[in-house]
Amino acid sequence: MSLRLIFMGTPEFSVPTLRALHDAGHDIAAVYTRALKPGGRRGLALQPTPVEQEARRLGLPVLTPNTLKTAEALATFRSHDADAAVVVAYGMILPQAILDAPKRGCYNLHASLLPRWRGAAPLNRAIMAGDAETGVMVMKMDVGLDTGDIAMAERIAISDATTVSGLHDALARIGADLMVRAMAALERDALQLTRQPEAGVTYAAKIEKAEAHIDWDRPAREVLRHIHGLSPFPGAWSEVPIDGAPARLKILRVEPAVGAGAPGTVLDDHLAVACGAGAVRILELQRAGKAPMQSADLLRGTPLKAGARFA
């Protein structure tokens, strides 16, 4: 037995779930993803999303509607005659008529432990807030913002060494397995749903550009979590004088360090930087227009001596 599914997703995070459902033998009637976008530089051809690339590799039909709110879009969606829809970071709001179309509903893979971190940037916010753990949940969707009933969950620890990149990759793998198990339970009519608690609701607002600037006045652990919660994208940044001119550096990875001083001050020749309380040591960074590098590689060609000041 298998389910007839519609898959809806867009970024790399969604790809493992699409692949896992296909490999589990489900009949994927259609794959919905966002429309083509420019490749990043002017003049480049439009680039298919990671989900579209994977769907075409698997030989699955792909749809890229600009809206799901028209009668035509609803008719097309209904024509797939799906048992369920699986939604993983699709990037478009599903209206009630779409949610009601599959026989057994629409199921979302959300990267948090709901009701904590509903919304757009749950991975970033969990790290930046200093959370000790997060996870992924399969939720039966309703029209609210991540308010649907929970079916299944998996947890993962967050350490001070965790970056959003590493957390993203781990939860993509865990989430794919979780959704396969959830669809297997749905197929057996054994998927149990639990209403989200009313207490503990928080919202993971979209990351704004202004948030990426590092505030060295904050305690060292908050600085560390801020940096790791934005690594590698959009990347927390600070400016420091190099060759007599301010240079913007993205700081990608740090660790706790011993030392104290005026916030933002380089404390030694190995890039320990003072914070409002304590210090962090920069391990990995990126200059504008350059590839990420280890701090030791930067220091070989660009000495940043004790007393230099990040701002």
C-alpha cells in the first residue's frame, strides 16, 4: 500500500523529505515549488529551485503556480486526487480550499518544537535565543500560522558549537525520516493528532539585515549564539581596520575565550575579542567577495594585533 501525495517545497531543506517519500514507494502525483528566480547575477538564466531539480531527477511532474487562490489553481490541485499533501518550506500560504482538497489533509514539516518558534526563521531564533534543544514536528495544517495539531516530533540538542548550517542539515535528515513514518501511520489510519498547548507560544520573525551587525557590548555567550544563529547566511558581521581602512568581516564561527577588555577589542594575536562580559575567539570568517577561511589563514596575510578594535 502507498499514499497518493502532493509534495510542496522549495529550498534544499525540503529535498531529503521529497526523496525519502519517493524512495518509500509513495505515489507522488505532483510536486509544487516556487517559480524560477534569477541565478544571482544580472544576465544569468533563471534557476530552478532545489526541489524542482530533485523532482525532475526523479521524473516527477512539477508545477510552479504564482498563486493558489484562483479557481483554476484549486481545480488543478483537486485534479491530482491526492490522499494527502506534504508541505516542507514551500514559501506560499495555502488557502482553506487547498487545505481541504486532499482526502486526508495537508501535513507540514516544521523545524521547531511547537508552539515555540512558529513562523519564518525557527532555526536561527532557537540558536540566537540560547535554546538547549529544538527539533522537527509533523503538523496537520490549518489556516493559522503553524497552529495546527501535532502528529509526531523528534528532538535535537543545541550546543554552543551549533551553527544554523549544521542544524539545518541535521534536521533536514531527521525530518525526512519523521515524515516517512508519519505518512506510514496515516496510511494505516494510525496517525494520532494532539492539539498544541496554549502556553509557550513564541514567534520566529524573519531575520532582518540590521540584526546581522554584531553588538560586542553583549555578554560573550550571547555574541556567540548570535554569530552561530546567522552562520553562514546572512552572516553576522563587524568592521575592523585592515591596511588603514575599515574592512567588513563576516564572522562565521567562534568559541569561548579567556580575557576581558573594552568590547570589540582584539585581546591577543589569535583573534580573541572582548565582549561586554567575557570574550570569544574567532575561528572562521569571510572577507567581502572571498571564500570563508579559518582565522589562522587570514592572520598569516593580514595580521590583526592585540588592541585592534571591531565595531
